Amino acid sequence: MANPVISASVGRSGKNIPADVVTIQKLLNEITRSSLIVSGICDEETIKGIENFQKTFLSAPDGRIDVGGKTFDHLLSRRNSAFVPLPQPTDRPHYSISPAERQFGTPKTIDTILSVASAYSLVNPGLAIGVGDISFKDGRTMPPHASHIRGIDADFRPLRKDGKRLPVTIHDPDYSRESTALLISQFLANSNVKRILFNDGSIPGVTAFAGHDNHFHVTMKQ
């Protein structure tokens, strides 16, 4: 399937050639499950749609898509990506804490999760890691997250002292900082891991982020 192309910039302060605007409106509807009117007119809803998409990978969305620019590359990448499901546990070193339909990722992301889970089980026999939201199969928006649409973001449950497969926060007495730190260190040692958001600041390599007391969020490179 050939990739769509645009001949000039679309969005805020763009050239907004109608045929290019149609291409972007169709792509946004396909990839983000937006409901933009495909009119060829770059209205405020189209610019808002561009900004909302950019928020998933840019810190300062500008509402504009340039030929060969980062936003257009991300649109094409999302369109061409083939997400695969996380294997649902039977006798595996991981278990699911989210429904299966919320656990699709890029092949590299799924491989990374399985690799880290297997490595962790070797040093902590009998312990499995809890895997949460990744992405939907079609990459549509996954409430309540702003990310989790590219198949490269995955949530994980911190470990407990009692080893039980139950929720825990960093403030609970059952929270095991030692076991969680070891798991996070193994993620950070993987070449595909880009960033980890978690609010236990005593663990090296993590970045604090609101709402991440009861899980840590791993962003992969691919």
C-alpha cells in the first residue's frame, strides 16, 4: 500500500492546498479515530486534530504538518505499523492487569516486555510482572491516557513484598522498593527502552510524573 503524500504544509500558517488538507484529514480520521469533515478546508477543528496528535510525541505542538517533517513521519509510521498482541499468560513470567484488547504493541515492544520478564524471573523465581495498558490494536486513543497509541508505551505494576499479584502503591507497607528497583534496572538495561515514569525518586533512572504512584510507565524506542 503506497504512502500518501502532501505537496506543501498543512495546518496553522500552512499553505493548505485543498488536496493536501484532504490527505491530512483522512489520515487523522484513520489513525486517531477523529471525525473531521473531509472538506479540503483547514478549519479550526483540523488544526485542533493536528495538535492533539502532536501532543502524543511533541512537548510544544504547533498545529502544522510540513512535508517530510516529524509530524508527517509519525502519521505514516502509525499508519504502517502492525501491532501484535501481548501473549496472554498461562505459565509465563508475566500476568495481565488490563484486558487483552488494551495490550497490543509493536513487535519490538512486545519482545522487550517478554525479554525483561524472562530475565527477571531468573533472578526472582516464582515472581511474575504485572503488565497493564499498552495500545489498542488499531492505535486509537486509549482513555484516560494521552499516550498509549503508538504501541511503544506500556504500564507495569510495582512489586510487593509478599509476592502477591495485587495492586500496590509506593506508599503502601507491602511495596517492595528492592524488587521494583531490580525490575526497573532490567528495563533500563534494555537497548529498546527510552524512558521510565515513576514516582519513587529513590530508584535511579526514573522520572517523576503525576499519577504514577501505583504503576510505572515505560516508553520504548520502537
